[in-house]
Amino acid sequence: MKSEEAINDFMSHIDAMRSLIGFVTVLPVTMPHVMTVLTEQQRKNIYEHCVIPWINFNRELYSKPDMYVDAPTPTPVDPNCSPLEL
């Protein structure tokens, strides 16, 4: 019975990987098309409110190389921070 469970777990893992591969291959094909059918104002709203904060967050994160090289020193988290910042 254990081998049957292992096979089912493996197949579940394979299904999850297929879903991930599907997402990764469809996103680059779909997203440019979606961005071309949006109006200039819609693109501006998406870019300014979503993309720019994400870029700034990554810049701030990568400007702390000690986070990746030195021993972990957790930064305290503000419980009132927004989901994007969290």
C-alpha cells in the first residue's frame, strides 16, 4: 500500500510541475498581448501602482548584501505594513 501512496504522491508532484511549466510558458506570451490591448491610462495605472513599487522594493532588498552573505540577522516586521511590503 505504501508504494501506491508514493506513486500517487509522485503523480501529484508531476501534475503540479506541469501546471507550473504551463504558467511559465503561457505568461510571457499572454502578458505582452494584454498590455497592448489596454489603454494608455490603464497601462499607466498598472505600471505606476504595481510595477514601480515592486521595482523599488527589490532595489531596497538587493541593496542589503549582508542579508545574503552574513549570518541571518532578521529585520523586524511592522505588523501594520501593507501586503506588498510584507
